Amino acid sequence: MRNLENCIAWISGGGTGIGQAGAIAMAQAGATVIVSGRRREPLQETVQLIVGSGGKADFETLDIGDKAACQQVADAIIERHGKIDILVNNAATNLPSRHWNDMEDGDWEQVINININGAYYCINAVLPGMRERSDGLVINIASWAGVYETFLSGAAYQTSKSAMRTMSNTLNMEEGHNGIRSTSICPAEVATDFAKLRSGEVPEGVMQRALNPEDMGDTIAFVAQMPAHACINEIIISPADNRWYENNRQMGT
């Protein structure tokens, strides 16, 4: 496995859930981690957890839907640390009203802009440096819903996560000869606050069946520690007791 001691990792949406768990796991593996997100307090919490355990971390506030801001954050990280070796595109959103019959004007654009345009903005900001060094890793947190159609996820979210997988694949096709690797990690349900974005109450027992954020953190760190000559194109990960195998229509409540 690759030593991450001299690696600089940028994780979007790093203040909570999967992003926080991934930041902690990569810091434990030796990486210097910079987390970004819109809210300062969760980012500071992640940094404190890492630094308090002897790791190295910093944060940048960022609205990932702002193209210029994504470039500014990448530039700030490079100015402080000299490079960005690993980008984890984790920031994402969804809406309670997410189906064709209840989406409001602007809902589609909001989800697409954050989930896929924001990921593109970050990738585009780090690619020149990765090309120059002939080395770099992009980890895209996609979704089970980007691989398999699910009723619960909604039109915009499912479309964005399918697009993320395609974007990741094109990176490998076009940039692999430059030493750049891209991995899509596609989880089914994870027990995070993201589930609260659904309309209605989360059914009893669902979160107990779900993956833990730490499961995802360990998966992110595993991909990050693979040797530079190896590319894991995609990982699909789910709870052993995976309720997505149940009838999609029944899961829509």
C-alpha cells in the first residue's frame, strides 16, 4: 500500500458524514488533509478531531457550486502546501421534493450544479498540477443510485450520480497516460444526516441496517493507499442487509 505521509488531500463536504470520516481515515494514514464546505463550524470540528489525534489538517470554506471559488480554494491549498495529490469529491445535495410530480422551479438546477458541476469545477482546478507531476488521484463519491435505478433517490440526484460515474470514467480514458487515476465509490445507504433530506420520516430500523460513515472512510483511505500504477475504476458498496433489493416503490415512503 502507498504511504500517504507526503500526500496533500482535498476533501469537499469534509465537515460531516462520509467526508469527515474520509478525512480522518486518510489523516490516520499520514496524509495532510484539507476539508472544504459551506459551514465553518463542522469543518473546524473535523480539523480538531484530526489534529487532536496527531494528524495534519486545515480547512477552507467553499460553496462548491461557485466555479471561481473552487479555483480559488485549489490555488490557496497549492500556495500553502505546494500541490494537491488527492481530490475527494464528496460534497452533494438532494431535496425533499425530488420527484417529477413535486419538484419546483430551480430544484433540478440546484442538485445538478452542486453534485456534478461542483465536482467538475474541483477536478478542473487540480488537473494541471497533477498533469505536471504525472501523478494524481480523484475519488468521486457517487451512489448506488448512479448504478441502479431507485425510486427514492429522485430524478436530479440519480442523474447527477450517473453523470459522476461517466465523468470519472472519462478521466481514466483521457488522463491515465498522465499518471492520473479516478475512482467512483458508489455506496448504498449510509447512516448520515444526508438521510434527513428525504421527505417524511426515515422508516424505523433503516439506519441500523445502513453502512457507517467509518465504512466509507476506510474505503476512501484504501483507494488512496493503492500504488500509483493501479487504478480502481469503481467500487460498489452496500450493507449486507441491503434494502435497495426490496421493491423500489415500497421504499418511496
